Amino acid sequence: MKEAKEDVEAVQAVLAKSKIELQQWVCDVKQWATQVPDGSRTDDPVGLQHQIEGLYLGIQQKKRDLYRLTDRNKQRHKVRRRIVEEKKKLSDAISQYNSLPTSTKALNSADDLLAAETPIWPWEMVGDASLAMKKKVFDKLMQVQRLEEEEAVLVEEMKRHWDHICRRVKDLNDQTDALSDGLTTKRLSEDAYCGLLCLLRKQLHDLKTEKQRVKEAYHRLVTGWDSLDVLEEDDCDDYESMSTDSYESADEDSVDPHF
């Protein structure tokens, strides 16, 4: 999360753009993605421009995906086939655009365009950011947004887990207190009473050990996060202190000394 945000800030500094301007680029990419050009028309400059840019970005994305599919031969073959198909469409679209009477500057070949990281399109106004640049910024901002959403879900799950452990500690404390005070021993023999009390104390000890381990792990995990504190300590501290004294004041002679 921290690295992703720093990456966005670095790009923003290099481009000398405000957050509002970058958000406008996000809107531009979303608007571009929703536009559907008429592929049947070969005399529409705007439609061809849109098609060429879309094919270029699509092929570049598929090439990046191809590198990640190292152990999936069927998927790699499918992606390669899609790249070949879209590259042919790109070449056809470039030929159609260059043949338009309104084209003042011819586009390079598909191979030359794909070799360039950020091609310069002849229809872009001077000073305007290319769609490819806007798409890069869009991807980085969407990555931050996804990480923030995943962080919120993770924090909520951590809170639920922590609350569950706290409730279990409280329940065991209550049971141990009731047993130590003789509230639930009417039908228990002395041996049964000692065994049950030892069992509850052992379970409570193990649970507190687990709780401390979870607490330390969660504190390490949330260090540096912007989220609220995951662990609500007040309630759990109350649970911790509920039966500490009762353990010490219980009749030691009634408990197995070997426990």
C-alpha cells in the first residue's frame, strides 16, 4: 500500500499534475473505454483513432499478461493467438487511417508503434497527455484503490477475529469464576470439581496465550496503516482482570498439585 501510494506521488511529481487533474485522466480513460466506435466505417477519423489506440493498449496489456503465464501453456497459446489477431486488426486500421484524405501525417507501422512505450499520435494536441500515459496513471490509481478496499476488508476481518477471542476469554472467565465460587458444584464430587476447574484454567491459559500472539501479530501488521486501531483494548483488558484474583483465592487444596 505504502509503495503504491509513493509510486503515484512520484508520477504526479514528474508530470507536475494535481490530484484533480489525475482524477480527470481517470475519467477520460473510463469515458474512452465506454465509447464504441463504428468498426464498419473506414472513413471516420475519430473512430479509427479510437480503434488504433484501443488495439495498441490491448496488445501491450496482453504482452504483459503473457509474461505472467509461465506455467500455463494453453493460456499462453490463447494469448499469443489473440495478440496476432489484434496486431493484424491494428495494421489494417493504420492503413485505413493513413489512406484518409484528412490524414496530414501518416502513422508508423504496427511493429514500430508497439515497439514504442509511449507512441506519439498525430491527432493529439500539443501539450496533451497521450491516452497511453493516462492509462498508466489510471492503472496506478486503480491499484491504490483496490489495495485500500482490500485493506478495509482485512481490517474488518481482524476486528471480528479479535472480538471473537475476547468473547471466548470472557466466557471462560465467567465459567471459572462461577466454579471457583461454588455456584455450579452442587452435583459435582470433589474429584470432578478439581478436574473441571483445572481444565477450565488450562483452556483459559491457552486462550490468553493465543490472544497475546494474535495481538502482537496484528500490531505488527497494522503498523504504518492509516486505518483505525484494530484492537479494542478496553473491553479485553476488563475480561483479562475479571478472574485473576479468583484464581489466587481459590482453595489450593482442592486442586490437583500436579496440574
